[in-house]
Amino acid sequence: MHYKAINIPIKGIVLKGRLRSTESKKGFIIFSHGSGSSRLSSRNNYVADLLQQDGFASLLFDLLTEEEDLIYENRFNIELLTQRLVLVTRWIAKHEDIHSVPIGFFGASTGAASTLFAAAKLGDQIKAIVSRGGRPDLAQSILESVKVPTLLIVGGNDGVVIELNQLAFNKLGGIKDIEIIEGASHLFSEPGKLESVAKLTSKWFNTYLK
């Protein structure tokens, strides 16, 4: 599938991104990846390709500059990642032709917490969230106030993360669902498991990105 490499200038730095466009104005999905990952994530690019086939445009971007990523603690600085996600969401909404297109978030690992915090800050600008192998429990303090339809997808072999997602799920305040993909590990690297993630994601966005 096709994407365009873009540079996103915010607050004196430049973040690199991959923008996938579609003819339809069905929805625009912004990805927030996990620690140590980037716009190059093979898993998130796979999901973005399948979403593009289904008519969803998307943006994968580096939440940190290369220099910032060298500082290990930055990868787990949810406040910093949230701030970047909010700024980039506002920037893309202004600079790309998506002002009338509903926006959704897709978060993986620690990135899932940043999508929940960012959605709380951006209000009704964000219409739906999907978390893949995420850590929504890291957004504990605001879960009850999150009213955005949220889908949590977890691998059936990802023991501790299942528990943490269940705890977060119980606290979420809006429309919500949790899908456990049997036989999948944390990275969904087993045959067909990532495809299952993409299909569940597309179904959720088709239902709630209105």
C-alpha cells in the first residue's frame, strides 16, 4: 500500500511521519506506538495497510525525536507522549484535508495510555479508540471520565496484560469492549493473529467513527 513521508514541525522540533490517504472520507486514524517503537513499526504498518484497504486514512509518527529516544525514560513518559499526540492531532487536523473527517486513535503498549489521556484533553474531537496489547491501566486516573468508545484487544497468552486490561476495562466510563485473541502473545506475532487485530479494529472504527 502507499504512504507519503511527512515532517511534522511542533514546538521547535520535527517529528517524522507516514501518511496514508484514501479516496473516502470515512475516518482518519492516528497511531500512538509503544516504547522503543516508531513510525516504522511493522505491526502498526500492517494494521494501517489493512485499514487503508477498508477506506481509512491514517498517520503513523515518531512520538520522540531520535535524540529523545536515546533517553530510555522518555519512552515511558506518558505525559510527554500525550502532549505529542495532542499537538500532532491538532497539527494534522489543520494541515491535511480532514477537517470534516472523524478521527480515531490506535494505541499499542504504552501508547494506549497516551491515547486515553489525549482523548480526554481533545474532547469530542476523538470519536473512537482501539488499544492493541496496550497498557490502559497507566491512565488509571482518568478512565472513569473517558466517554470515547474504546476497544481493548489483548493476546490470550499475555497473562499480566490481560489482568491489567480487565482492571482498566471495568473503570472505563463509556461504550467499551474487550477482545482476547486466543493463542496470541503480546506482539501478536503468531500466524493470522495480527490480521485478527486489524479486522476487529476496522469493525470498531466502522461502527463508531461517525
